[in-house]
Amino acid sequence: MPTITKTRVPHNQVAIIGTGFGGIATAVRLRNAGIRDFVMIDRAHEVGGVWRDNDYPGAAVDVRSRLYSLSFAPNPNWSHTFARRGEIFAYLREVADKEGLRQHLVLGCNVDGADWDEDAQTWRLSTSDGERTAQHLVIATGALADPIIPILPGVEDFRGAAFHSAQWDHSVELEGKKVAVIGTGPSAVQVIPAIQPTVEHLTVFQRTAAWVVPRHDKEISERTKRLFRALPALERLQRLAMYLQHESTHVGFRHPSLMGPPERRARKHLEAQVSDPELREKLTPQFRFGCKRILISDHYLASLDRPNVEVVTDSITRVTENGIIDDAGVEHEVDVIIYGTGFETSRLPLTDKVRDASGQSMVEFWQGSPTAYLGTSVAGFPNAYLIHGPNIGLGHNSVIHMLESQSIYIASAVAYARDHGLASLVPTTAAHRAYADEVDSMSEGTVWTTGGCDSWYLHNGRNSNIWPGTATDFRRRVSRFNPDDHLAHRPAPMLVAR
């Protein structure tokens, strides 16, 4: 008679989906709080998040390296003021190794959905490796993970290669080719100067001009690296000075009338890099500095003022077998199309597949305008936490500080549930709503809501992406877990095995 073997569904106290900066910060914070029963799940076969996936030419960070790193893992060996993509990817792998996170990894595993089981008081995850459960769920997929590829009429007839900057096709040789870049956001600003010298012709389709300021990037000397290795406190002091400098610029975002000086500096940068008056006019924004994401580059504007580059501000009508036709009726012959069209920002990845006890997804709950208590947890979704959730982005400082702040709240909530024998915690509807209302109030009159632009920061007319306060203020808000803002379910039942 055959033996019947019952296999238990894998269960962890915490499941973290994603292994970028946010996922790693949360894992380390949980471990430091004495919570070691966690798993880190990623669809890829290595850690790194956005810095693993985005390997286009010129990819680099637009926040100074010293500040764009985890506070508990300083790196005295950055090679440049603004680190290149490969260096950041290597840094994240190194942190995962040093912090002993490899044993918690489940890689090459796609999470297809997560459902809250009210009876068992646990999350049931559907993955490519089968079902697994967790008491707490951390969605650390990142806000910029799902590329947007526009639906252009006729694109299926295009005979050349076409791909998004976040899905770079390294098999396509660009040298000597006619290339079109659609979009002029942060990725395109790095791609364009990297490929311009080698392509035969570059056509840049610009929908809206952006404010561009110089990066002032430079190589960090070996002497400085040795100094920071010998005196770690000195590196921490420089990081603090950078942080405070960035915090001081916040006042301009809250009071747009103060943005005159940075606008003048940006115009001066434009004039220094672009000699053609007609092109300068195309590249001059018609909205306040900071209303859209500020772009940082030492070479982008100059690369557009080259004989082999054309900037097109007419919209795209359709794609043909050999090119792109704009709405002025001009056909631009191209061999390769590169989409620099950004990412899906109206929702976090996976939130359309994270469902409460009634089967309602988080996206359905939001009804087009995401909100979250402390930008992290959502009323009606117990034990669920969003890294880089609504109103976590910054216009003035390093988002890594915000992600680490979120990890403080997450670890505090999980530890509070553990210490009080609770099955679940969820923010009250009143606390969730009060926080969202406060964010709306703080956003009134800021450059993001009154700056005269239509940015991805806004959904249904409200700011749902940017934290309108200082990073210091947000850290203060998460520094102490407030039980009064949460509903608790007790006692913790036994997990229902399947």
C-alpha cells in the first residue's frame, strides 16, 4: 500500500517580497529586533532590486553616494561622488552577505498574489514555487519596478528592435544606427549622453521639458577612501552634513515663490551647454522648479546640441516599418526605438493582487488615489506593510532615509504583536484617514500641487507620491509605535495547515 506523505505549507513569521534597499533594510531591522523567522522572496536570481534590473548605458544614482547608502552599512570605497549602477548592485550584494541574509533568500520565485485568511489570521501567498504562508507581509517590490511601454499605433510593424530602458537588450548594437529615444525622464537623461557619441543619428521625442541641474560628479581619490576606512566617524560626519544640506532645501518645495534662485541656476546651466537658441527654447520648462522631478546631469543638455541629434516636441502619431511619424506629418527614420517612458506609479507592484478578507485588492480599496498610514500600512489589510508606499518619495533628500524609517515602524509593529501575543495589527480607519488628510493639508500650496505641471506625483488631483514634510519629521513620526492607532486581534490562533 503506497505511503501518503502530507507536506506542510512553508510558513514564516514575516515574508518580505523584494530584495532591494527597502527589503534589505527591513530584514536587518527585524533581525535586530530579535525577529529571525523571516523569508526574503524575489522573482530574480539575485538581490538588488532596481539596481539589479536597470543596466542601461550610463545608469547611475542621482543622489550622492555617501547619502545613497544604508546607515548601518557605510561604504568608504565609493569610486565617484555619484555611484554607477554596477557599484550599487555590488554594494547591495555585499550587504546581503555581510548581514547574513543569504540564508533567508528564496530567489527565482515570483509572487502571484497574497490573500488574507481571516480565520487563520495569516497571509496566504501564491507563488511560482507553490503556496506559502506568513503572519506578516512586507511588500518591498519598490515603486519603480513595472516599466510603462506606450501603446503606439503600428509598432507591431516596426522592423527594428524596440525595448524599454529598464529592460535593456544588450544584444542590439547601437553603433552606427539611427536611434529614437522616447521620453526625457531620469533614465533617458543618462542613456542619451551615453549613446549619442556612437550612434549615427539620435532622435529624442520630448513631451515636456524638464529642469536640469549640473551633477558636479567627480572621482573620489584613493587618499579619501583610505581616510574614510581609517576614520569611519569622519565618513558618518560627512554623510550627516550632506543630509542636513539636503534637508535645508525643503523650504523651497513648500514655498514655490522661493524657487527663483535654483531656476536661474538651471537656466544658466542650459545656456552654458546649449548654444542653439531654438533648441534652448525647446528645453526650457514652463513650470516651477521642483514641480516635476529635477534631473541631474553634467552632459545631457550638451549631448542634445550635437549635429547628430534632433529633439522633437511634436507628439507621435504612429510607428511605421522603418520609423516614427510625428503629428506634424514628419517621418523620422530609425533602426532602434528605446522607451524612456518611466514606470507604473499609480499603484505599487503586486498591490492589485494583495487582497483583504473579502477579496478586495489594495488597488480597489484605493480607488485611484493610494494612501497609507505612515505611508506603510493600509486600513483593512492586517499585518501588511508597503516599502516605498504612498507619500514616501522625496523631492529634496535621499529616499534611503525614508525606507529605513519605514523599516523602524515595520519592525516595531511586528515586535509589538509578538510581545503582546497578537495575531494581527492593522491601522484604524480613523488613523489612516487622519494621516492621509494631514498629508493633503501639508501638500496644499507646495510646488507639487501649485507648480503648474502635470506630474506622476499626482493621482486624481492629489499628491499621492511625495512626502511633503522633511525626512527628519517623518523619522520622528515612526520612532515610536502607537498602539492607539491600531486594531489588534487576539489571541493568536493556530495556523490552519493545508
